[in-house]
Amino acid sequence: MKSKITTYLLFASVLIIWGVIIWKLFAPTRPEIYTPPTSASKAATNERSDTLKLNYPDPFLKKRVAVGAQTPTNPPLRAIVTLERVREDCPIKYIGYMRRGETNYYVAKSNGVHHSVTAGDMIHGFYLAKTYLDSLIFTKDGLSYTINLAQ
């Protein structure tokens, strides 16, 4: 640069900027002062109440409806009746497995009778859903029953 005054001004500004940066990095921080909320603000928040309506249409599951078509209304939540499923005891015991060719057959005992089953078979209303070497998973009425290998 040709002007010495400009060089000195730029040098001074660089020193000031770096001084502020170093001061911000290494200066001790001040502890924050905590002020608890006043009792008047607590009273104001407790007086307010919100209402949650559960019968709104889900925007992600909503299907597109043609213009002029009537949209079905969702029934109110209190009108929905749920049936309670009763979990029953599974009378099946897992004995072991055997392999014939490429297929695994699982030996299960129910009411004193031995059954040779594969995935998809049914014993006394219990459907064999998944098979593992150490356990079988049966389903009935939407409930799953895990039967471990008998020792």
C-alpha cells in the first residue's frame, strides 16, 4: 500500500478485532442469574385449560376426495367399542426338530399327541407363524405365543 496512514489504520483494526476474539475465548464467563417466576405468572398459567379433540381426520392417512363428493365422518371416540382378547394357555410343548431333505419339521406335543409341523400348519387352533431352532411362535386370535424348546 502506498499510504502509511491506511496501513496503520488497517493494522490497528486487525489488532482490535483479534483482541476481542481472544478476550471472548479466554475471558471468564459470568454466572447466569436465575430469577424464579412470580406467583402471579403461575396463577395465570394454571387458570388456562386446553381441549384435545380426538376425532379429527388424520392428514397423512386422508384419501383424496373428488370435488362434490361427500366425505365420510369419523365416529366419535366414545362410540368405538373394543373387544378384549382373552389370552389362553397354549397346550403345546416344543420337543425338537428334524430335517427331511430341504424342509425342517418341528415336533410338538399337544394333549399327549406328537405332531410334526412346518410353518403355516395349525394345531388345536394355534397357527405356527414363525420357526426358530430353539423356539416356535404360534398365533391365535391376533395374540402370539412363544414356545421354547423343552429341556
